[in-house]
Amino acid sequence: MKKISKILMAALPLVIAFGMMPSVASAHDGNPGFVHVASGMTKVSSGCLHTVRWKADMGECGMAAVGDADGDGVPDDKDKCPGTPKGVAVDKDGCGIDSDGDGVADYEDACPGTPRGTPVDTRGCEKIKKIVVSNVNFDFDRATLKDQATSILNSAAEQINRNSAAVKSVSVTGYTDSTGPEAYNQALSERRANAVKGYLEGKGVTGVTATGAGEANPVGDNGTRAGRAANRRVEIDVKM
């Protein structure tokens, strides 16, 4: 009897505690996801039991709800580019898609399609202050473009067009050697400049200006054949 009494006495607190627990009136009571207990309503969600004091803004399992301030579909706590404009396509990190991989998102890229690995500025354009194209040379007393010149101009036109949004000016300057009258050389240098201008425009380059400088600013010695050949040229100055 003493043993039984001791066992009963030991079990009594558990019986009392169990008796004090709220009883479940209904598993769902018409509200799936909720159960009614004597003390009120509790929400069962994601394996977490929320007391009657639970509110939606507390998030699941009592965690504070994480927002998406810029509305890009990536929660703020995982968004590496907060403040992305509405409607901009983003990657898993919440940053704008960068199709050409230059580090500037498409929606901010003034020069899309930049070749991979090309250094760019904050607008996504090639980081070049100025492009000077030389070695566009001519035969003596001619303003006709040579094959080597057209190859150089093709490359220049491609580079200019690729960065058209960043280009501020394209100026073409023609030169001659010192052979012949100065006035004649001035007119010849202008014809050479206009030949290059027309070629670039034919490749889609816009806003090109052309001037002739005659025999000024020689790059070679006019006393030698090689020097005179170097001076019969056109230079293209592209400012970004």
C-alpha cells in the first residue's frame, strides 16, 4: 500500500498539469490551418504553432517578415542591389541583368554589346578618352583611299559605332607633304579629309566633320621619300 501511495503521489502533479491544459474543441472547426483551444485560437503553419497573439507581420515561426522594398521579387535580406527600378529584369541576387557582362546592368548600359573583357566606364562604354586613327595614307597627289586605309577605317568605324552613345565628336583632318604649292596642298588635304568622311558615313558613322591642314604638322621628314609618304595622311580624332 505504501508503494502504491508513493506512486500515486508522484503521478499526481502530472495529472493536475494535464488537467490544466486547454482542451481542443475541434481539429479545424471549419477553418483549415487553425485549431481552437480553450484560451483562444492558434495558427498552425509550416510546422510552427502560433499563439493567439500571432499576427501576419510577424512572419512564420515568429520571425519578422522580410519585405521586398524595390518589388523585384528578391527579399530584402537577399537583395544585393536594393533600389532596382520597377519593372527591371533582375537575377537571383536582385541585380539588373547584364547581358554583355561588362558590370553595367542593361537598363543603365549606354553601349550594349561591348565585347567581353573590354574596360568600360560607368555608362558601359569603352573606357577611352580619345581615339586617334592614323596611318591612313595616300599616294602622291591622290585623294583615293588605298586598301590598307579602308581596312583601318573599317576597324575605326566599328569601334565608333559600338560606342556611339558616348561619342562626343568625330573630326577628320587631311594632310599633305610639302611638295608643290601650299594652296594646292591645302585643297588636296581637304579632298583627302572628305574622302575619309564619306567612307565613314557609308559605314554608319554620323556627325563627322572634315578639315584640311595642308602641309602643316608633318610627322615625317619631307626631305626623304619615306617622310613624305608618312605626311600624306588623314587623322581621325574621336572624343568620348
